[in-house]
Amino acid sequence: MSMSRPDYRGVGNKIARTLLVALLFCSALLSAMAQESAEPSQALRFEGYPNAPEVSVLPRKDDLFFYPCDQCHESMEPNPAVRPLNAMHDSALEHGRGRIWCLSCHDLENRNFLTTLLHELVDFDEAYLVCGGCHANRHRDWSFGAHGKRVANWQGERTVYNCTHCHDPHKPAITARAPKPAPPVRAGLKLKRGTNHEASPSWESHQNQEDPHEELEEQ
Amino acid sequence: MSDDTRSGDDGGNFDKARRKFLRGLGIGTAVTAAQPAWGGQTFQDAFADFFQTDYRRMSTDEIEAALKRIESKALSRYGVEIDCQNTPPQPGVVYGYAINISRCQGYRDCVHACVKENNLGRDSQMQYIRVLEMDQGDFNLEHSDHYYDPETVPVEGKYYLPVQCMQCDDPPCVKACPVQATWMEPDGIVVVDYDWCIGCRYCMAACPYWARHFNWTIPEIPAQEMNTNTHYLGNRPRPRGVVEKCHFCIHRTRKGLQPACMEACPTGARIFGNLLDPDSEMRYVLANKQVFRLKEDLGTDPKFWYYND
């Protein structure tokens, strides 16, 4: 039966191929048109996350000891060379493990401002725009309220801490701190520690186990 | 006195017994007089307290009168003028809580802010929040330690899991109460009418989260540390011998303020908001984070989530 019927498979393939080529051509044409019509400079600018709730961010400049930076830097020659720092600022930058340095965040010419990856000037009170350049996931969570500290109320206008309130941008690791006092042990009960807690991890019993294959090989 | 006993007749013995009785009566009267009458209340207040009914059956006037009595009782007990309110639930609001356990550092700031906010006794053992220190690579709550006290936290190889009332949507504690002194409010907070509670502690046995606590003592609070902003169903001064629990700071949250534990948390690990508002922080967390709840398989439907990121 199959022999007597004409074979349409090849014809079908040909039609599909022509259609595909036509589609590809059309889409390429469309995207080229789109690129021409939109201004790239505007499309590239970050303007916050759509639908993110409006929050007011606590100002940061009042807490900065050396701000305004121009006080000193006005009389200093800008030096873009990457070099070990000393004098006024902590010489160690414990952030980015050598992948960034001062001018990744600070602007060379306008000392009172920070700079983004696209070299836009950013006020110190809006430091989150600089941080968000690399830590985009955190910035998104912070904008929607899943990261960062919100102040005062859960309802109505929200106030949020800036990134730099909690994280020292030059040394962002959170340092350990003493905990508040432990709860008292119930009267008449004795605190038993190290019974269940501090139990050895489940993989420990495997660590010193002899390899059964070794025995087999010896035999 | 010795002369009477030496006489040996019946009349002398009777006389001795009579004197002893009279002396006892005198001491008894003196002791009673030393205590304030009616537990420091007026007779009318004590009378009204005795016949006060369940919160949910009280009329508005009766609740107002009860609030006045609570305030006057606090004045006589602590010497502080408190403001006891009865803020109603907000329509269209159901509260939810989330904790980012990768942010929690185990500082216990939340625990002590809660003690202060809710007028818990400073020397009593009661705390609404427990921060569990857990071993890395282990999620067995039985292996946790809430008495941890190292010099600094976080300790290497540990992580921290704060637990408090989960405000279950199907609360087993409410089902266990034989006198219906505990129930879920329309905004999802499980509350206790401390004046209606009989202190049987069935709810404590029913709660799978260790969230309910029995107050064995009248809380001792320095007058200047007393929180005067109180709520009937929340942090007002409680009688001794009733069960208490976290109430999402009902006196704060119903006015739009954050719960005290969230306000105190320095790391921002605590998220609170309205579950019915699709734009709330809570809904963002639920939609964008891989959340989990403790002992979810028990079917209590807690409104308290945890997540990592």
C-alpha cells in the first residue's frame, strides 16, 4: 500500500523550509526597524523596577564623617592610577576581592558624588543605585521589601534603610556581635547541653570507614 | 495565764482555749487589714470583674468599663497610668510574617524588644520568641539549642531560626480550649481573653510550636519600663495563672506600626505585611522566594513563613 501512494514527505519539508526562511527574514527586518526607531541611550537607563512600591530612603550623608569630600579633594590633583591607598582612608578595600577599586564607585572629577557603571553621577543618599549595578538581585529584593530594613510602619508610606546603613561599602561583611542574654532555665530544671545539640554530622561516620573494595582486591 | 492552768479545773482550760482563739482572731484581722481591700480595687470594680463575661459577648459599654478597670488596676499594681485600648481589626487585612533565616544572626534583639513591649516580667521565664541555634546541614528542631550564649554570634557552623506564635489559620490551640477563651480575630491574629482563661493549659499541649506560655507569677516590671500603650487582647497587664502568647503586637499592627520584634531586628530579616494586598512585601516574598513553614504537614496552616536567599 505504501508503495502505490505518492510520497509527499519531501514536498512537506520543502514548504516548511521556505516558510522558516521567510519567517527569519521577517523577524530580522522587524528587529532592525525597532533598533532604528528607539533611542539606545534612553532604553539603557535604569529607572527603577516597574510596580515597585514607593519608598523613602533614609538619608546617609549626615552620617558620613568626611563628607563633603571636596573639602580636601578640591586642592588635590585627581589621580586615576590604581594604587595602594593610605593616609585618610583605610588602605584596605575589603570588597570585591581585587575586582573593583575606588573609582568603580566614586567619581574622579566630582568628588561629592558616586558613579554608576555607566558613569552617571549618583548622590551619596542614593548609594543603592550604585550597589544595584552589581548586586541587581539584592537591589530588586530591597526595592520590593524582601531584603533590607524597613522602619516604623508596615502600612502606608514606607521608609527604608540605605544599603550603606548596614553594609560598610568598603568592608561589607557583617561583623560578629555579642548576643543579648539567653533565656533563663526553668526553675527546678537543669540545663543539659551537648546531648542532642552538637550532635556529630551525619557524614562523620563515613569518614573513617574502610574501603570494602580494598579488601576484595587483596583477596 | 500560768495561774489559770495551775488551778486545774475545767473553767481554766476553757479560758485558755478562749484566749487562744481570741488572739488568733486578732492576728487574722490584722493580716487582712494589712492587705488592700478587694485586691487594691474598689468593691464595685472587684464585683464587676467577677461577673465580667467573655470578650466576644461583651457590649461596647461593657468593654469600655472593663478597659477602665484594667487601667485602674495597673495604676494600683504598678503605679503607672496605662492606656488600654480596644482597636478593632482593619477591614481587608490579614497579617502574615516571614523571616529570612539567611539574614538572622542570632542577636536576640527581637526577644528582648518583645519582653519590653509586651510587659513581660523581667525575672520570669516567659519569652514569646525563642531563637533556635541550629547545626549547619541539619534541620532537626530537636537538635536545636535556644540557650546558646557564646561571646559573639553568629557561631561558625550554626544558623539561627527564631520561632514564635505562627498565627495558624487552623489553630489547634483554639480547638483545644474548653471555655473558648482563645480565638482567631478577623485579621488572622489568634488572641486570648486573659480574663476568661481558666489556666487549664490544654492549648499549650495542643500547640505544636511551643508558642503558648503559662504565667506562673505576676510580672515584675520597673514602673519606668512599663509600656503604657496596651490592648485588651494584647499586652495589657495580665492576671497570674493564664496562658499568654505572641499576638503580632496587636496594639501596634492594627494602627499600621510594625511589630516590636521586626522594629528591633537590626538585620532586616523580619518581613511583615498584609496577605490580602497583592502589592505587599509579604506577597512579594511568597511569590518570589522559596518559602517553607514549620511542621506544615500537621495542617495547621501557619501564617508565618521562612525563606533563604
